[in-house]
Amino acid sequence: MRRKVYTRDYILKSAYELVEKEGFGNFTARNVAKKMGVSTQPIYLEFENMQDLKDTLIDEIFTELKQKVFAQEHTGNKLVDVCINYIDFSQKKPKLFISLFIDESGGGKKMYDVSYQYFKEVVKEDPTYKDLPADFIEALHDGTWITITGVASLMASGFITPNRQQIVEIIQHSIDGILEINKQKTNS
């Protein structure tokens, strides 16, 4: 009799489905295995431990986000577009958004780090921002992250319902304000 083989990709797909539905709070080998309908053995044959599976899953998810979600163009301003796409993602997949970017047991520091690296790439590709010094880029990242995560969270909870133009204006005001504050600091 032939045994069914559970590939790394199949395990990652099952882990993704679990996180998308339930978040990282229930991210255990037993729950991933249950989703697959098997014991935990295939997981530990493919991954060193659950942290290895989690890190690999986060890397896979972020790669998919970069290619399919964050790269969409709306305004011609790459930085504004990434922010819009982040907010759109929060609306289309709220559980996954919360799991990755909000929940303390989720992506956490790893999501911050990979998001920051991607943000720096986007900024360097946009003529408007490409010559900014590193401290401006970091301030711009943190400031826009705070702004768009706030907008995304408030929209997801139904407290606010801005239209696309209002979202663009909020993002642009945030960017302009952060850059102005940093210019003032540099000039004083």
C-alpha cells in the first residue's frame, strides 16, 4: 500500500489556511496537523520546529503580498500606493491582517523587519523619495505605518468609512508632515 506524502508546500498551505481563519493564537503542530488530517510527524519531518514553520510561513505570505497585493498601482506614487494596498489588504483579509500586523502572537518583529526592508526598496524606486537620508526613511516608515495601521484598524472595525480619495489625502498628509518635521529637525 502506498503512503500519502505530505509535502512542505502542502503543510504551508494548511498552516496558511489555519492562520487565515483562526490567527496565530491557535498555531500549534496539533492544529496544523488536524487541518491536514494527519499526525504531527510530517510537520516535524519538514520543519525543525514550529518557529521554523511560522517563520517560513510568514516569509511565504510576505512574498505573496509583495508580488500580488502591495505592487498594485493606484496613484503613480509608489509610497502612497503601498499604503493604499496595505489598507485594502486589511479590508479584504481582516483576520490575516490582524494575525500578521496586530496580534502579538503573530508576525510581530519579523513582520516589522520584512515590511521595513520592503518599504526601503519602494522608497528608493520612487524619484520623489529616493534621495532621502536613512533617518528620514525610518521616520517615514514608522509614521506611515502608524497612520495606515490606524486607518486600517478603524475601517475594519467599522468606525470610519473613508472613500479612496480621503484615504489618499490622509496618507499624503502623513507623508508630508513627517518629511516636514524631519527637515525642521535637520535645519535647527
